[in-house]
Amino acid sequence: MTLGSHLTPLARSHIQQADVVFAAVSDNVVEMWLERMHPDVRSLQPYYGEGKPRMVTYREWVEVMMTEVRAGKRVCAVFYGHPGIFAWSPHKVIEVARAEGFAARMEPGISAEDCLYADLGIDPGKFGCQHLEASQLLYYDHEIDPTGYVVLWQVGMVGNRSIARDGHGGGHRELLLERLTQDYPLDLEVTIYRCATLPIEQPRIRRLTLQELPHAEISAEETVVFPPAKPLKRNRRFIERLAALDNEQVA
């Protein structure tokens, strides 16, 4: 996520040894940094377009990468964060390449989720942690567990099925708020989080109440974190069964 410091040695090696490097990264500074490692870095950003469906762009990314693979070149694609998290094209291009008989693999990277745990001091093992994409929370009948942390991704893009860059306004988030109030009180304090992407930056951390969420300025890169809102309930039936197993082993 953070320029330079979050790149693994193996990922750097793949970039340097490739014939062609495609980049879907956070800004021009990152692209220029990549160009210092490789002479042929090709940005995927121009495939976005105002009013253009995102899925059309993502399919074009797959095709332009596969064109070079089919030409016999060693291709490396660089995505910010973890290339497998909230990214359709990396998974798809690997699937297509393998289906056509080419060797392809994904190298893991540090994601916004990893940074979130460190910057907010959250241990997902303490109460549990559930991750949901904001639009999916409306499209599907997901069950929220308010006894643990809930990380809600892409709130700034909620309900946005088609446009590449522009998010939606308060109306879509009012619907999201209606869904969230099924599990949370309006006065619950939530955290809006964005990790640092440049070494000179600090993570952006803001706190507000749930009822303020529809009208807050939230970018596509920011994540909303919900703290545990209800106490964990002990499962006495399984606790008793575990105790019985322990007693049997002692006997």
C-alpha cells in the first residue's frame, strides 16, 4: 500500500525480470517509481472512462495483458495493495492464462486490511472480524455479526454498478444506513479509515456517528469500521461438551 516500503523482494524481482509491466496503481507517483525499475511500464488507468461501466474496463485490462502473454512475452501486472483483494482483473487474467496453457501466479501483497489492523490497533482474533462490500450488503441478504468488528468496504461507491470513478451521493447511503440500523444504534461511533500510500503521509482516521454516515465525504479508497456493539454470548452447550471431553482425557 505504501510506496516502496510494502513491496516484497519477490514481487520486485518479478517486476524487474518481466518483458512488459502493466500498472493499475494509486497515482502517477507510483507509476514513475515503477518506471525506475523497468523501462516498459504501461498504465491501465486510461482504460477508465466517464460513464463507462467498470466491468468493461476490467475486461479490457485482461485482454490487453493477454495480448502480450500470447505474443510470448513475460508479463507482470502491478496492482496497489494485495492484487487479489477487491480486484477482479488479476484473478481473471490468471484464470484465462492458465486455461490457455500459460504459467501464471499471483504474489501476495500488503493490503489496506493489513494496514488497518496496525493503524487502528484491531486484533481480529479478539472478537472476530467480518468484511463486507457495501453494495453487496444491499444486494444480498448478508447477516451482520455486531458482536465483532465489521469492516465495510467501498461505502463511497455504494450502489454504483456502472461508473468507473464517480461515487453516489447521500441517497444511496441513506438506504445503506437503513440496512445498518437493523443491527446498530444511530449513535454508534464508527471509524472512516484510509491507509497511507506515500512514505510522507499519515493514515487518515476520522470518527463519526452512524447517523452522520450518509452525508460524510467518503472516497472510494476509504473503509468504514464498526466496533463490537453487543457483548459476546457464551455458548454454554459447547462449553459443557468441551469440558466433558477434557474430563474424559484426564480420566
